[in-house]
Amino acid sequence: MTALTVRKQDGAFVLDSGSRASLRTGWTWRCGEIRTGTGRWTVEPTGRRRTGFTARGEYGVPVRLDPGRSHVPGPGGVARWLPGHCGGELVRDGHRLAVRLPGRRGGPIRVDVTGEWVELELVVLTACFALMSQRRRRTLIMMAVVSGAGG
């Protein structure tokens, strides 16, 4: 197993894999841009509820994370995306990516990698975006409820 860390640095989330892979987002986390050594991708949810996410590049959609239908680059069977409140897991053919969000804002994100993954940086940053976007959506909903209850 390999442990990776994603940290906020100069307005972007940077993967410590030795490459220059990064994720930049807007404040609502509605979409973002992932850059790796192999290209640039737009990452965004597939619907309003933010349950599914895609990373779309010049040549299509190499990554789709959705509890009902996921796929990632490379050979192998069906990928399963299992998101939760504090993290999520992507599993395919016995290989596993486990992403754990920090308990406090601004802390590092931990990613445990088991097995070989094609386009690892892209897959990891897409998973991080998916989980953090869902967290941001929940925060914005809570803020709207609180402000509506007070007025």
C-alpha cells in the first residue's frame, strides 16, 4: 500500500506524488480543473445533487465516479465508487483507492493506494474533488437553512 497526501498550496490542491498534479476550484466547488503531467481536465458533477462526477479532457471522459456507474482509465473490470461523509473508496479488480478527508478545514487529505492504477494522479484528484464538492454542497445547504430560520 502507498499513502499519498493532497495539500492546499497557493490556491490549489497539490498531490505529493512527485509530479506536478494539481486541482483548482471555484468557491462553490461546482467545477474545477485538474492538471497532471499528461494533460488538463475539467472536473464537474453530472447532476444537481453531486452524486456523480466526471473528469473531461480534450479526448473524452477518462474518469467517471458515480455510485451506480463508474469507470477509470486502464484495463480491468467494473470500477465501484463508494462515497461517504468523511471519505470514499474506489475499487476495481482488487485494487483500491481510499480517500479520507480531514476533520478540520485546510488539513491534508490522505489517500491510501493499493494496486496499480493508470492515470493515478487524475483518478485521485477526481475522487478528492468529488468528496470535497459534496461536502461544500452540504455546507451551503446548512448555511441557507440557518439564514432562512433566522429571518
